[in-house]
Amino acid sequence: MENPRLYQFNLPQRNRPPDIILSDPWYPGVQSCWERCTTKRSVDPIYGIRAVVIHATAGTSSSGAISVMKRRDDPASFHWLVPDEDEAQHGHLVWACAPEALAAWHVRNAASHPDVNGGAGRVNHWSLGIEVVNAQKNDPFSDWQIEATARIVRYCWAKYPNLKHVVSHAKLDPGRRSDPGEHFDWLRFKSLVLVGGNDELPALVAQATPLSRLRSPASSPCCDVGPVTD
Ligand SMILES: [Zn+2]
């Protein structure tokens, strides 16, 4: 088992992938909560992006994760959500949840690590956040979840010229967080990101399935993100 508090790798300036297309429709209705759980970035929204932070929800459904964005007290937010294997969207699409141009609230302001952007704080302002739906304890990640997460990172690597760090939430906030957890196959994930073995994966390149053909996700009570403020 790997220790999630050590999960990090850096993206080389060379071998930046060509533009990657994601199948990432907005999670239905998610736009209504942006005003309360996102912030204008303090850095340039393209050139200021330095890191992608990998999370797991500690819940069992996409709707449970989205409920954290919508709650009144201590909302949290993230840019993408990778569905769990028992959800209809699994294998087809990842959900876009917050505009990349805005800071989502997925890491506490006080959290930082000297290995990541020189130890700078206020990570949300210069990072993008990916949540993978996973209960963490005794819950394996599917191969597709790892592949889909890697594909999002490759999309970001192609788009953001100063993006360098790919890091776990656990490394940035080890006293409070352990996500994405020991079951997340970080070595395979790293290899997929750096080598790009899944750039042509049909399920990830294909057009998104129309939402009308997908059943509604079941509800879930918990999520590992937050509390975070700007
Ligand atoms: Zn997290």
C-alpha cells in the first residue's frame, strides 16, 4: 500500500500533450451554487495555474459530493468529479462542477507544502481540484476512474503552460486529510499522465451521452472536502 501523504509528481516542460478533449458536461444545476462556493482567482487564470490536487469524496455518489457545494454552512467545491463504478456516467463522462477560471474551495487556505509551488499557501487560487467518488475505506477505485482522472490532468497539462505539480490533498493537509487514499493507484495514474496511454480511450474521447438517457445518481450523505473559505 502506498502512503497518500507522499503522492506527488511534477510535470516536465517537455512532452506537453497536444490539446486533449474532455467529455465533461456540467453537473445538472451546479451553476446555481457557484456564487457561494467559488472565488475570483488572485492569479492569472491561465498562466497562474501551478497545480492539480487529487481528492476522493469519502462518499458513494456524485450527488453526495455535489451536495457539499450546495450546503449553506462551510460549502466546498472542485472543478471536476469522476463518477463511481455503480453510477450510469461511469465509463462515459466526468462532470464539470466549477469554472476553471475561478478558484474552487478544495484545500484549506492554511495548507501548503514546501514541495508544491515553493510552499505557497492559498492553494485554491493557483490550483485545479479533481474529486473522485470513492468511500476510501475498503473501496477500490475502478481502472476507469484512474484513467479518467489521468485524462483530466493531461487536459490541464496541455492547457496551462505553467502547470507543474500533481499532488494529493493528503500531502497538502496531512493532519486532516488522507485522500485520495491508499487504494488510489498513484503509480499507474502517474504513468498514464506522463505517457498518455489513454489519450485515445474511446469511452473518454466519445461525445458525452445525452443527460436525458442517464438515470439520476443516488444521494449520499458525506464528502471529504471542506471546510474551506477563500
Ligand atoms: Zn480532499
